[in-house]
Amino acid sequence: MAKRLFLEVRSEPAYYTLLGLSTQLKDYRLSFLLNKIPGFQFSRLDEFPVRLPDIEEPVLFSIYSCEEEEGFNTFTLLSNRNGDQFLVPSLRQSDYLLIIEGPLKKQRKDDLLKSLRAIPGMLLAAEISPSSVKSFESLVADLEMQALRRKEKTHNQHVKQGGTYV
């Protein structure tokens, strides 16, 4: 009889920092103000589609990304709400989620929180333990899948234009 092997793939929560942001600012305005913080250059990505229970069509959430070469971190700004729908319902008080992938020193995190709180219109900027968010691992996996699709799409467009990768 054939044996079945199951592979469990899990993200390392220790390499993720999650910040909850509460503000009435629109996503593009928040991104503009974040880009004024030294080292940030957020750019808008394709909407992040999520299938929510009891809703037939996927709900789209805005997403911005920034790669920090100095600290080897990737910052992802996600809208947590679209109308009356929430990406992470347990974090209803957060309008946006800032997910930081990679090691983040305590001093850098404290400076970042201080800069976020200084943004005009920012009501709250607080760290949230990723382990306290039930769906965090699946959210990170979905984000990684979308990033892979985006890279594949860019690669395919480049190849169609006659380009080559080294």
C-alpha cells in the first residue's frame, strides 16, 4: 500500500512584525505620507482579492509595498476594510495593517512607530502579535502567492518583449 506523506508549510512568525493603523486617511494619502518617512518608497500594487465567507465574488483590498534594502525588510501596507467588509475581522479597530517581513530591531521598530504616530490624521499605530491573529499565517501565504504571480506576470511580459534574464 502506498504511503502518504504530508508536508506542512508554515511561515516563521518570528520574522514578521504586524502593526495596526487606525486612521481616516485614504490609502493613497497614507502611502504618500508614509513615503515622507526616510527609507520608504511605497508603490501601489494590484488589488488584493480575498474570498470571504457568505460572499460570492472576491472582495478587493488595496495593497502597497516597499522594499528596504538597508535592513532587508519588505513592508506591506494592506487596507483592512472595504466598505463594511474586513480582511481580518478580529482587527476591526485597525483600518490598515502594516506587515513587516524580515528581522526588525527594537530601536528601528520604536522609531517607526513614533514616525507613524506623528502622521497627521493617524489615530493609532500599535504593534499586534502575529500569533494573536488567527488567520495571520494564511494571510501571509496569500500575500506570498500574489507576489509570485506578480513576478511571473512581469517575467512573462518581459520574455514576450524579447528580453532575456541573466
